[in-house]
Amino acid sequence: MKLFSSYIKEMKIAARGFYFYIEIIFAVILLVILLVAVKEESISKDAEYLYNDIPSEVMTYLIEKDINEGKARIVEPTEFEMKPVTFEITNQETGEVTLYEFEEEKIITVETVERLDPETGKLTRTAYITDNEEDMIRLSYLEGQIGATTTMSADGEFSYKYYLQGYETERLVDLLYILHNESGEVLTTAMDSQVVRTIGTEQLLNNRENLLPMFIVFTGSLMGFFIVMAYIFLDKGEGVIKAFAVTPSAVWKYLISKIGVIMTTTLISSLVITIPVMGTSINYLLFLVFLIVTTFASSSLGLLVASFFDDMVKAFGIMYGFMIALMIPAFSFYIPSFDPVWLRFFPTYPMLQGYKEILLSNGDTGYVLIYSLVFLVGGLVLFALANLKFKKTLTL
Amino acid sequence: MISVKNLSHIYSNNDKLAINDISFEITKGETFGFLGPSGAGKSTTQGILTGLLKLQKGDVQVAGYDMNKVDNKRFNKIGVSFEQSNVYSKLTAKENLEFYSKLFDVPTRDPEELIKLVGLEGKENDRAGSFSKGMKHRLTFARSMINNPELWFLDEPTTGLDPTIAATIKNIINEQKAKGVTTFLTTHNMYIADELCDRVAFIIDGHIKLIDTPKNLKMQYGKKLVDIEYVDGNEVKKETLKLIDDKDKKRMYEIINNYTIQTMHSKEATLEEIFIQVTGRGLI
Ligand SMILES: Nc1ncnc2c1ncn2[C@@H]1O[C@H](COP(=O)(O)OP(=O)(O)OP(=O)(O)O)[C@@H](O)[C@H]1O
Ligand SMILES: [Mg+2]
């Protein structure tokens, strides 16, 4: 009863202030960006890594043909420094998984061909042609771009193997075939002998869906962390915590009611973004569980940080530091080759990964559940610490 | 109701003791005035008694609770009004009190009635943020009564209020007193203290200088004072002399013999004058 009336009061206050609307408006802006500015499909990958397992005369012939038609030009070879890396590749047709382990750093120089638009003469993509398949696969993984192997059978038919990052859509894959082949006839042949492989164990999410985890973590956890602090500082400024402290009601109820408000706004803003993009294709129960535990953990962190300061100005430095640190894992999420181990200890890392698993049609539910538990326990610990700290610092 | 023994308190960011070894007792039904100039340690003492500040040193019992092992439930019978008003500016006066009343486990008073009582009638549905300082202060004061407290802490309840409203507040305190409420009252205002308090303590620089009833204090200190105004050359001068003090008596004869007297009144010393006599300092 006390808890509920505290929550209702907090909601009233929130609805009469502007932080509440900031969060919702922010979510709407992100949604508009997603729907308007981010195309669901995109072929804007500007590089590709090729390995051609065909006789060099044929190769030379093909490239020269393209050059004569104004479709390509040869430029200076490019040097790549390839870091040690381990990853898996799943064959989409057979489901077979191959593990690649490269322990040594390697520097290679590869032939570089620029593909041009024959009409305008503008550069469309750059192709890097390696002289063995392993280098091609490794580069493709490290650079986060498409890779392909071209082979020619004894009777002169080409076949292609594509190495994708996992987020290209099927239509993009279709378009690729067109890019690599001049006529529809060849395309069909190519389609028949096609084997598409995906680098990593990742399933397909389109560009828009792929941005969603970051946006949800942003509007949910990071905003929750920030706004709960703002609410606490508003109250500290007005001194109302002291008034609460001289009632028979426990401080944790006050804190929980704050989190309740954050939870409400986060639910609204996350669903505002998620429903229009994902429709009914995801498990919303799992989504809500994960959303609630991660928001609980991050707003508890906000409470704990806020308990150490008197006002927003004093807390600003540390708050800003936390926000930046929590955002770093987003880079790794979109740059597959940047994935240092230390990054996994940032709470936003499993958050991003967790949302991704939820969005994927056959995502790893176990991962989501395990991390839900981790966030729940972590959140409870942070909350308990914040509660202790608040009880101690209700000074005059 | 309250027993304080050898209480001291120091703030972490301040190397001087805010409270230095004070002791006093307040019995049930008593109105106890804590008087002293700014920075004397009045609010600090109230902070410790209400549990908002952690007890560092000394024995403190409040409403039957040892302040070393406190229980939130005690606040069902305690009311606290703060020196700095602290209400939710985004909530209306009524919402502020309604919400607050829900935090108690005991029957509470009707918010509208309380709002009327402190003279804020017609402002029930205005947001506290739009209130003047004095209005917020009255709302904070009204809030402290919501749970019909047996023990009532009032930190400067009349500071910053105009005389009529201050008189209203004084009457409310008097009514509560008639109901048997024990009150710990902190103030600069000696008239309020004089009229309301059964006993007062003079506190200065963290020390209690004396504790007594206003009546005893007046009997003891400067019972017979004379205000005398006289003309010295072109100037009108004023002196206050004690009739029991030989030096002052001589001075009076001197004035009467040598100057033209304009006015001369005998009077009782005010609490304020006694405070100055006892502590050597003013109250502001
Ligand atoms: N939060 C604080 N941090 C550090 N020192 C403090 C704090 N609050 C009070 N003090 C110091 O403790 C002493 C007593 O302050 P207190 O507020 O109890 O005085 P007061 O008698 O209530 O004064 P006033 O009449 O101005 O309200 C003062 O010297 C003051 O500077
Ligand atoms: Mg004070």
C-alpha cells in the first residue's frame, strides 16, 4: 500500500516534469530514424574479399573484359595486417560448423580491383583478391565484409561460395549474384551451384533489426541509469527524502518506487521502438523479462552512484564516465573484429547480445535466461548497497 | 519522553564539534524550547533526536526508543517539521499531504482540514512549487501534524512568517499542548518561546548554558529593570539599568541628578535580554 502510493506519487511527479517526456520523445525519434533513415536491406557494403580458384588465364581474361567495358580498373595492391583470430563458420545448407583458428599475425599484399559503374565511371565497390582461400576468409571476418570464392568446374561452369557476416538479408545475397555475374543465364547456373556460408554463428537480422538492440539498451538501460539519478537529485534538492525518512515507511520503498517509474517509462519507450520494427515475430515475454531485469540493474546502479553525491553538477563527471563506458560495447557489436575479452565484462555487452538473441527467430534463449539471472542478482546487490548508503546519508 | 546524556556530534567536513556534551530530559506533555543563535547546534540536535543524523556519542532515548537501535515504526507517533521546508513542488498542497498520510500505519488527519488550519484555505489544489517561502513552510508544518503525533519536533516553526500567521502557528502549538503533545521546539524567537515553553534551554556553540522555566529565569535575572531616556546636550540617550545592581543604582542617581529625564519605565526582562545576560551574545 505504501509502496503503491509511493509509486503513484512518483508517476504523478514524473508526468509533471520533463524527464519522462524526454525519454518517450527520444524513443520516438529513434523509431523515426530506424523507419525512415535505415533501409531494411542495404548493399552499401563497399568492399569484398575474393578468392578465385580458376585458371589464371581465365581470370586475366575476365578482368580485362571488365576493364575494357569500363566496369573495373586495377589499382595498387593493398597491404593488410591480419591479427590472430578464432571464429566459426556455419554452412547455411548443411548446418555444418567449421572452426577457424589463426594464431599468428600475418601481413599480406593483395591484388586490388575497383569496380566501376560503367555509365558514370564512379567507384561502386573495391574487390580484394587474395591468393588463397584461408586469407580471404580471415580478411572477410576481420574486416566485417563479404567474402567469396569462385571456382570453375572442368566443363567451364562457375560456382560461388559466399561468406557473409550474418546480418545481410536474403535479398542482399540475391543481389550479390547479380553483381558477380553479367547475364541472367550465368546467374541461374550460379544459383544452382550456390553454397552460402555465414561467418560466425549468427543468424540473419536485417539492418534495421540489427540496430534495435543498441537502441533498446540506449533508451532503456542508459536512460534509466541517467534519469533515476536526475530524479534523486530533484528530490535531494527539495529535501523530500528527509521528510520520507521520518515516516514509518522504509527507504527501500522510496527507492523501489523510483525504479518503478523508470521501469514504466522504459517499458513504454522500448515497446515504442520494438513493436513497429519487430511486429509479432519475437517472444515478448522473454523480451519483457530481459528488459525488466536489465532496467532494474542499471537503475540500481544509478541509485548507488546518486547516493554518493549531493547534486547533479557534482555527479556529472562520474555519470558521464559511466555512460561512455557503458556505450563502448556497442562498437564491438557492430565491428565484429573489435571484440577484446575485457569488453565482455561491461554489463552492456551481454545486454546487447541478449536483445539480439531475443530478436533472432532461433536465438539462444538459454543465454537470455542466464543473463537475466545475472542481471537480477547484480541488480539486487546494487540495490541493497544503494539502500544502505541512502539510509546512512539522510543528513540535515 | 526524551532523555539525552552527554551527547556530542561532529560533521565530517567540519573539525569543530557542532554539539559538545549536552544533556537534558523532556517529560511527557512538556513543551521544551531550544534557544540559541544561528549555528548554535539546534538543528543538529533535532537531527539526532529524529534519527536523521547518526548518533555518534552519548545516550539518547526518544519516545521509548534507544537511538542506537532505532525502528522506523516509532515515526507513527512522531511528527517532524523542518527548518527548511521540503514538500514536493510538483504536487499540490493536498496531494502532498494525502501522499504523506499514506506512509503511516496510524489514523491520520484530513489533509484539507490541516491546510485550512495553517491558513492555506483555497490553495489546496495549487502546486506547492507556486507557493511562497512562508506558505511552503506552513505546509511543512501542517504535514508534521498529519499522524496526530505524541512527540512533535518543530525546527523554527515561525521563522519567516508574518506576525499574524506566526500567532496562528503559536495557537496551533498551544492547542496541541493542551492535548498533551510533547514538543521539542527550536527557535530564535524569544516571544514565542516565552509564551509556549514550559522550559527552555539556552544553547550556544554546542553547549547548553542553562535550562529553566521562563518564569524562574525572569525572577532570577533582572527582575527589576529600568529603561531610562535622558537628554545629554543635544542628544537623547537610552540606558537599561538593573535595580538590584549597586553600580546600576548609582548610575541612575547620577543620571537623575545631572540630566533631564525624558522617559523612565520599569519592566521585566525579556527572555532575549536574559539570554544576552547569560551568554553574553545576542540571538541572531
Ligand atoms: N551539514 C553540515 N556539514 C558541516 N557542518 C554543519 C552541517 N550542518 C551544520 N553544521 C555546523 O554545525 C554547527 C551547528 O549547526 P546547526 O545547523 O545545528 O545550527 P542551528 O542552531 O540550527 O542554526 P540556525 O539557527 O542557523 O538554524 C554550525 O557550526 C554549522 O556550521
Ligand atoms: Mg537550525
